[in-house]
Amino acid sequence: MNDSEMGPAILSMPDNSSQSVTLEGRSLILAKHREDLFLYENNCPHANETMDPLGGSISDESGDLLRCQRHGAEFLTTTGECVAGPCIGEALSPVAFTVAGEQIYLD
């Protein structure tokens, strides 16, 4: 598999979780919330750095929020809007994608 697609293992990731992925050379955050998938640039608008330097899921237990591991900024999983922390009012950059079969492709 090349880095422009993600296979079944990622599509079957646990609900209310997230993970870092690299697609077409881009560092991204894939989040699964209530069975829906969301894809954002892995870049916190506060510090212009990746959100997950410690690795692992950055989703809270409910899956409603993505939390930057660097400075604690919290973003709504469904919109990317920052609702707490040092960059309130800013947002993560969404990435358009298509699911075809069991693969995800960037649009």
C-alpha cells in the first residue's frame, strides 16, 4: 500500500479515537467519532507544531474533543474549532477525503 491510501485496519479503528497518519507526504490526524471519520492537518494553530508529539490518540474519552498534547488546546472533533486553550476561535485545517471500499483517498 502506498501512502496515498489507508487500509481496513485504520477504517476499523475504535470509535471515539484518533491517530496520526501520513498521506501523500502530509502529516494528518484521523479521528473517528460516532462512526464518522474526520481528517485534519496535524498542526495546532497555536504553535504551528504537530498536536501529538507523545503519540497515541488525542481524542478525549467521549470523542467530542481532540486535545493538543503540547499546550492543551481543545478542538471539536466534528468541526476542528478550538473551544479551549491558547487558540480559542481558531481551527484545525480540514482535509477533504473520499472513502472507497475500505480505502481512504485524499481528494
